[in-house]
Amino acid sequence: MPISVSCPNCQRAFRLRDELAGRKMRCPECESVVEIPDVEDVVFEDDDKPQAPWHPAFDHDRFLLRQKLMSITERYYVHDEYDQPILYIERPAHLGRNLLAAFVTVIVAVTGLLLSIIIGLGLMETVAPKWIGAAVLVLALVLTAILACVIAVALSPKRHVSFYRDDSKAELLLQILQDQKFAPITATYTVVTPDGEPLWKITKNYLYNVFRKKWEVHGPGGVTVLIAREDSLFWSLLRRALAASMDVGFLRTNFILIVPGEDDVEETRGEFNRKLTLFDRYVLDLRGDRPPLIDRRLALAIGVLLDTGEGR
């Protein structure tokens, strides 16, 4: 059950896990030391009060995502602003099924290639004019390539993202479902509760990404509730120019989280930044979301997709 604690200096209120009782923490706003009372002195929140629509693990303004390296499956350990572990996120790679898909695709492609060459060359030697055999050969090669692509997509699995309370994976808290395996222009994902209830639809247009990366989140009725956009157009174009001219692949790409308002007014409410370290570490900062307008579950969901979906 969450503990209600407030900073004695700036009066900022916090909701903390009960296992933190008896410890000390530093207030992220004013850096003052806050003493968390012992269990016997804790005043727990009233169960009759309305609770946030998310698990207490999401009830923070700042999240630190640390990706586990040297792992085929994408794994993230999420810590709060006090560096306490609160969540475990996993996006399986399905290595075995992908290897099977690749193997079957290669067999189909090689078989189709050999048959195309045999049939095409045979027609070129027996049928006049020879261009007919050449046309059949080209058509067979094109159909073989299309068939191989269809088989590769059909056999490869969708890569869903799962949020757990910890790496034991005993308590599922949230999921991001990949809607389609093949998305040449627009990729879409659906965020659902552990019971499968859809919450939001997240979309990404690859054509827009040519100039500036952007993801949009749509709520019920298709209303846009959140936009994640690359921090600035200038830095976006500069990153692309440097990457193209110098083959630089380690440039940091940061995003801002925007809440659309009335009359097309946009308000920046948060940031998702990659830390300048040798390891993949990201900071999701929502301290600017006052009063809170962004569901913390959604913020973390879009943060994970900004990493996995952009190949950062």
C-alpha cells in the first residue's frame, strides 16, 4: 500500500512503496533530505480515496530506463527518481522462430531462383523470339522475390512489449501489442491492460521520419492525446547530415512529449532523453507535466517504443 510523504522544505507530496518505510531520500525538486517514517509510524493512504488508474509503480514523474546489454531479447530495468527498481520491461526477439522463418525463406528463394533460370533459359532456346523466354525469366524472378517476402513476413512473429512488476514476470502490468508485422508506411501499436482492454493506439509514419521523427498517440474516438517528436528540426536535420556524411550511428536522439491543446496549440510536458554514457540509459522526465495530463503508463509505453522502434 503506498505511503503518503511530503517534503518538509518545498511541501511536494510523494506516494512511495511501503517497503521504503524507515529510509531516507532526497527530494528531486529542492534536494532536501526527506525521512520516510518507520512502518509503525506510517500513515497509509485512505483506501476510500480515488486512486490513480495505474499501478503505483507508474506513479512517478521521473523514470530511468536501463537496457540490459548482451541480450538477444530487449530488456529494460526501470528505476524511479530515487534509483529504486520499480518495473521490468521485455520485448522478446523470438530467435528460434525468426531463424526458422529465415531458413524457409532461403529455401523458397533458392528453389524459385533455380526453377526460374531453368524455365527461362529453356524457353529462350526453344521459343522464338528469345525475348519471350527472357520476359518469363524476369517475371519468374519477380514472383519468387515476392513469394519469399510474403513467407518471411507470415512466419515471423509479432514483437509485443510486456511490462512486469519485476523480472520474475509474475505480475503483468501493461502490454504494447504490435498490430501488423509488415508496415511499409505507417506502423501501429495498441496499448492494453493486463486484461486486454485497449487504452491507446500509437502510430508512426516512416515518411515523416525523413525530416523529423514523430509518434502520435490516439485515445478513444481517434483523438490525439500525445505527440512524441524529435527535439528540434535543426538538430534532426543535422543528425541526418552527419550520419550520411560521416557514417555516424551513435548520435543521441532526444524527444519531447507534447500534449495538443485547443486551437492547435501544443504544450511540451515532458522529455525522453538518452544519457551520454557507454550503456543504453534513458531518462523519462515528466516533472513539467503540471497539473498531470499524461498517463504515466502511456509515457513509459511511448518511451520504450522510441527506443526499440527507432533503433537507438
